[in-house]
Amino acid sequence: MNTPIKLKPGDARYPGISVQDLLDRDSRVVPNYLREQSYSFLGDEDIPYSRYTSPEFHDLEVKHLWPRTWQWACREEHIPEPGDYHVYDIGPYSVIVTRTESGAIQAYRNSCMHRGTKLKPSFSSGHGMSLRCPYHGWDWRLDGTLKSFPCEWDFPHVNPDDVGLSRVRAECWGGFVFINLDVNAKPLQEWLEPLPAHVQSKTFENRYISHHVQKELNCNWKIASEAFLEAYHVMETHAQLMRTNGDANTQYDIYGDYVSRLINVAGIPSAYCMEPQSEQDILDLFLVGDRSQVSERLTVPKGGTARAVMAQFFRDSTAKAGSDLGAVSDSEIVDSIAYFVFPNQQFFVGLTFPIVYRFRPLGLHHNRTLFDLILLAPRPKDGTVVEPAEPVWLKAEESYSTVPGMDPYVGHVFDQDTGNMQAAQEGAQTALKGGATLANYQEIRIRHFHQTLMTTIREGQEKEGS
Ligand code: FES
Ligand SMILES: [Fe+2]
């Protein structure tokens, strides 16, 4: 009798078809970045619930996490002209991102150098050729230098050169403006590695925000973020997706300290879908929501796959709009390929589902979150400028399907995701068990995130103590 091979923790995988098997069958050459796998076992101890439920832990994040990490604050097209500004808020911190007269993007703490008043309201945006405090009228040029202040005779002790606005780091990638309150932070490009090596910046630069939803959630921001780091929940939370989406065979990769990735395949049934599905069944089910507008009935040729037909359909439709996707792999068209960037953001690089997430504590609450969901669309080829969509704000109980222009089918999926979050928060609060037990493989991105979270907080505490 054969003795079963004993696997080391983390080595077990779903025994059926893998993402890499599917990539072998792609109708195009699949780029190398999708061919690599980058997993390591990081331990299997529980993640303490107190990280989600304790106001003290929230305070540690306010002190040591948010002021030391890169976060996307807005898109470059939010501030196209000199004098345009956009305010980004995270916990107690508020940052003004502006475009100076030279066209450069700069960011400042949203705080007056006189008595600290916020120069611009939170969550606001607008235009002005100086940044003027609404209280006593101190006024700064867009480059942050002090331009004027009333009753200068009464401030003989103030050297105007010493009261420039407090600079915040601002760097761009993919048309996103990222900020970091830590002026000594490592450059954004290093932080994002390997994302810029995998995906060209112009992939995102060539898009604009077609929809923007900001949803309040009654949970800690990490509970919200972590719901999108794994596909393990698909079979229970999104049972309707099981006939057209992989789940247990999703590939998870972790890179360095800050980035992780998920490749979730579409056009095959779930590993745990019991009903037999033909390729034609899968294709028919895939054409739901906005996709049901397709006039001709697509058919899978003998020996073909739903994935290949879907990908070709997308190539053909975009060709009509002037884009050539002839060499782009099926996977990059139909699959969900999502990069998480520490601490609170995810970028989907596939072509049919180009979305971006960001999660922030709402106000100063440890159990309230603001979830930004943006959908990106290709910029018109003729160079017509399209303004980014204004955010639609949803209360916790409101449905994504109420958002004008949003595909109700997609909206329903987000309702299912966000529908779990308050229960996850409240359950963590009432638990006798001390923490969350994670799957070794499918939830590795959550563990990887927590490892960097704790390192970041520890480093902050050490700096404070030194
Ligand atoms: S507080 Fe800003 S000018 Fe006085
Ligand atoms: Fe989900």
C-alpha cells in the first residue's frame, strides 16, 4: 500500500485544474508575469481579533500606519489645471493635493501655519490660484511658500520663509496620485514593486473614472479590505458565480512586504460546482447583466472553450472602437487579476473588470469604514477629455444596484460582499475565541498583510522610543 505523501503546511493545493494549467491552454502567448508563482508559508497562528475590535489598536494605526504609507489620494485628472486641488482624508489626517503653476503636483498637510485651521474642507475639491486660510487670511502660493498674511507688523518673530505649508510626499503611477505623510518614505516606485514591472503605468493612465462609489461600512477597515483578498468566500457568499468562476483554484502570490496578487479565473465552473456544465452553458451564463445586451448569440465551436470565445468577443468589440487586442491573452481579458498594495488599496489589471479599491477608517472610528470603489474605462482615442465621475455616497444599508449606470449584476455581487461585513465585525467583538483562523494558501494574502502591518507599527513604536 502506498503511503500518502505528507505535505508541508502551505504546500496543499486544490487538486483539480490550476490557473497555470488554464494559461497553458490560452489562445495567445501569456506574459511572464502571469506565469510566475510566488507563495511562501508564513505560519498558521490565529490573527487576533483585537486588531479589528480595539480602539487602542486603531490608535496605533493612526500613529504609526497611516502617516508612514503610500496611499492613492486621487487621479491626476482630478487636478488637470494649475490651481486645482483635491483633499484626501485618512483618519485624523487631511492632505491637499494640488497642481502648481509649473504643472507639477504637490501635496501639503491641510493645516494653516498660523493656528492650524484646515485650509480646505475634508473631501472637497476645487480651484484657486492660492491656498488661503478662511480664518485670518494667511495665504500661500501653490508651491507652498507664504504669499502674504495680514498685520505683518504684529509678527516680527515670524520669518515668512519658515512658515511654508508642510509638504507631503506626492508621486504618481498609472494616473493615480499617491501621497505619503512620511517625508523620508522610500520612493513610490519601490513600494509598488513588482506591480510597475508587471503592468505598464500607461495601462491605468489610459483610463478614466467612469463610476465612483463611496460606501460606508459598519466594520473595521481591515475586515472590509480582507474580504477582497481571497476567493475562498465565493462558494458561500456568491453562490451564483460558481457556475462561471473558479474559486478554490485561484492563484495567490505574495511579493516583498507590500504587494500581493490574486488570479481568479473566469469561464470555468467552481471546483465545487456539482452540476455538470458545458462550455456553452458557461458562456450563456457569463452573458448576464450589461453583457446580456450582446445581440448575437455567441456559440462555442466544437472543441473550443467559453474563455476563448469570451476573450475573442471582447477583442472584436474593442477592435470596432479602434483598439488592437489581437495579441492580448485570454487571461488578461477575462480573468480577475488583482494587485493589493499595502496598506489599503487594490488594482485590478484585467481588461473586462478594470476596478480599483481603497479602504479607510471613516472619521476616527475603529469600526467604521469608507470603501471607495472606482470603475475605470478607456479614454477616448480622439483625445477628448472625460471628467472623472463624481462619487456617489452610499449608506451602509444602501445597495450598489441603486448607483446610476452601474451594472445591477455587478452591484449585486458587491452587495453580497459588503453584506457580510457588519456581521464579521460584530462576531469578532463577541468571540470567545481570540482570533481569526486562516487558510494556509487561500488566505495567505491576509496573513502577509498582517505581517507588514505589525512590522510597520513596531518600527513606528521603535522610532518613537528612540
Ligand atoms: S488660523 Fe489660519 S490664518 Fe489664522
Ligand atoms: Fe466577493
